[in-house]
Amino acid sequence: MRIQAWKIAFLTLGLSALLVLSVACGSSGPVIEVDDVNVRNLCNFSVSGEDEERCNLDPLGTCTIGEQFCWDAEDPEYLSQGFCRECAADNNCAAGESCDHGWCHADCSAHGDCATGEKCVGGSCRTPHFTDFSFSNSGSGDLEVYVSQTTLEGDAAACVFTDLVWSKAGDPIIVGPEDSVLLRVYFLPPDVGEFHGIINIMSNDSAMPSLPLFMCGQALESVCTRSVDAQCYDCAECVESVFEPLMGQDPGCTLNHSSSE
């Protein structure tokens, strides 16, 4: 099962402490800090489909907007009515597209098959969600970020966090004093559910050579309506106890690094 109408919740543990994991003030060497994170906590807020028209499933209702179909989300635990979307089956879509949860998507087998700004997820081209981290060097020496030594911990679900884009090229990436580098982490879930993983950023900061980023993502079928549906989805569990059993695990996938330079 693949999805179009995403509802995403991102959270990184340690934000209450500003993720400043090395505080060697006055150090003569490099000091890595996380000075800006566009953490997304969108649970209870819709990303797309917030104004979707709802339709009866039994008996099957019609949609007021032309060329739309009443699509069944097949989630009776939560959703009591269908959604008016652009397709109900593949034959409602153009050649080379498939109907995926009520939406027509171009078929793909790799990111290169998709249009600019899209990525291939679960066999369909989608506009991905992401979060950005800005790492700065508050020390007096050059900070070296070892891109190829970056690791991912977790079970197979952590593989939704494997696409990483750096704002600077090189390995290592050199970050001078008072300079910074941006890391964009894409969230690419092939299905609904909660996803967790730990990305370890390696550097030559002697006090914190491995800086962990605790990633949490949630993908839902659609935003429910409390006045219509039986109940609404619970927010993802993004607490320390969720990540503890994932530490040291190999998810069995490879990190894909690229640079925006």
C-alpha cells in the first residue's frame, strides 16, 4: 500500500538542550554545534488534502467536483467516509501513471525517472518531505565532517532516512571557525506508519566525534475529521525509550550522500 496524502511529524531528541553536544568553550580545536533545525512537528496539522470533499461509501456517493471519484481509504478503524480524489483505478490515469490511494502518480524505478523536485518512493514519483540541520563550528580550528563515515542505526524502518544532501562538497567537508554547513535529510516512507532512525554525524571534534540525530517520521493516509470519522490517528511516539533498542542496529541499507554545490 502506498500513499499520496502525507501527514508528517518530525522530531529530533535533544532539542530542549539545543543539541549543543560539545561545549568546550575556549577550545583551540574545532567544536561542532547544531545551531538551527527546521524541526517539523505536524501531528494534528494537515499537509495536503485538508479541504478534501468527503463522500459516502455505502451507498457509494458522488463528488460535486467534476472528474473526481469517491475513493475508499479502506481504513474502517478511523475513516468513516471516502475522499473525492482524481482516480479510483489505474485506468483513470494517463499512460505511465498509476492510481495510488486516489491520486495519479508517474511510475518510476529510480529518482531519475521523476520530475525535478520529486523522488521515486514505492514505485511512484512523489514530492518528498525533509528537515534541515545546520552544523556550525564555534571552535578556533577547522572542523572536518567525515561524510563517508556517517552511519545510520535502527531497524529496516530507518531506511526512510537514507537520502542526505549537504550544502558543501567534499569528504571531509571543511567548516572553518564561525562557518556552518547545512544537511538536508529526506523522509521517504513507502507506506503509512511510524519511522525512527539514528543518524550519526562523524567529525574531528574531540569532545563529540559522533553527533547523533534522532529522527522520527509519521506518514498517514489522510487527515481525519473528528465530526465525521470514528477517531483520529495518534501522534508518533518520539521519546527516548523508542530509540534505545535501535542503538547499534544495522538497518541493512546504504546512506545516499550528495551535495547541492
